[in-house]
Amino acid sequence: MSNNNAPWWIALVVWMGLAAYWHVCQIKELCYEPAPATTVVVETPETDPLYIRDGGGLDLRANGNFGFAKSGAEADMSRVRAELDSLAAYLAANPGKRLNIVGSYSSAETNATTFTDLGIARAENVKAYLVSQGANADVLATSSQLVDGTGFGADSLRGGIDFVVRDPLPDSEEGLANAQKYESVFKPMDLYFPTASASYIKTDANRKFVEEAQKYLAANQGKKLLLTGHTDNDGDDDTNMKLSKQRAEAVKRQLIRLGISAQQLVTDGKGENQPKESNDTPEGRRANRRVDIVVQ
């Protein structure tokens, strides 16, 4: 090859390379693989599974939990039905056991039921199912708790029902009072009264509660000790409401004498509206005649 032709041959090779690149990469678009599409995965928080336990005698665990529509009282039991059936069978086989069903509700919900609040309505809905499966209604009690935030989505509540299995009730007010255990001033404790007496029964546990509450309130002037009176369902609603308030006021006077500031004591009465046990038995009615105390 002549040295004079070399530049032409080089130009030809370069031109052929560029032409091939243009045809393959720009026209056929075969040179580059497109970047894979980005997939955004939105994780939905898992609902805590339902657990129901009673010492070594009962240990139930569901894969899911209850569901309620916002402001709705009817439970979606589709993911816990088997466990509820087992619970009903356990209670039927152990007639001395009692069950408290606690329903949760939010202040952002509207209560369109005839019950005191949506928590009670939800608990009663679950109670009705357990009775339909063979549980004795006399050993089932319902209560409620206000729980804002936890478990609530935009238009639904996940969970919303808790169960507390209990042993047979004591057969006297003294027995009920002595069964109370002190854990914290932030956990409610029930006070009981001897028949025809306005003074609550003193125990080591409630003495400890009052002692710790007095110290805490003295150091936290903005906090209050709430005293809430309750009755059974004997008598009419108005009378029971007044009686429950009178019991709370009686406890207030006793606590003032023990040194707690009157300005930090708040009384309320619920009458028969928040039973902790069934009012269908003498033992249940006895347990419902109480004043519960808690620091808030």
C-alpha cells in the first residue's frame, strides 16, 4: 500500500465504524438496555395478632385480628372466628371462669348506638357471638377504653377488642377488696364498701396506692386523682347515678383527711352504665358496687 493512500484507507475504516454505530445504536436502538422501571412498594402496617390467654389452661393465637368500620359497632370476625369458638368452648367447660370483653373506641368516632359508647357496643357485639357459640352470658362482662391513634386507620379500626379471663369472684366485699393488687397509680384500683357503710374497706394494696398517689400528686400539681363511682343495676337509672356520685364524694372526703389536696381530687359517677361484671348474678352485682381510683 502506498503511503499516499493510507489516509484514505483510515478515513474509510472510521466512516464504516461510524455508519455501523449509527445503524445499530441510533436506528435499531440495540446498544443500550433501558433502565428497569422503579417499583415503589408501599407497606401496610401489620395488625397485631389476637392473643387470648388464661395461665396454662388457655393459649389462643390468631393470625389476624378483629376489624371495625369507623364509627361501626359490628365486628369483622373472619380472621378470629376459630379462636372465638375455642374461647366459647373453654368457658363452657370451665363454668367458674369469667371473661371481661374490653372494646376500644376513638374520640374521632360517632356513636350512633344505644350503648354508652362505641367501645361497649363493640364488646357487646362480640359477647353476643360468644353466647351464640355456647358461652354463658352470666360470666361475660363488657367494658370500654378510649384509645386515640393506636390501631386506627383512615376509615377503620384494626383490633379493638381485648379479653381478660378471670377466676371465680370472691363471695364478699372484703374478699373483693383484698383481691385488688397495687401495680401503679396509673392503673385503676377498685375500692369496696361494707354493707350500709360509707367508708371503703382498707387493705395493704389500697393503702399503698393512696400513699404513692399522695407523693406523686404533691410533686405534680397539674395531675389529678379521678374517683369514679359505680353501682349495680338494682333501682332506677337516676337513683343509681346519684348513688355512684355519692360514693365517689365519700371517698374524696376520706382522702382529703389523709392529706391529699381537694383541688387534685375529681369525682364522677357512672351509675350502672359501666359494670365490670355481669349484673345477672349476686356476685357480679356485688363486684359492680365500687369506686375506682386512678391518677390522670
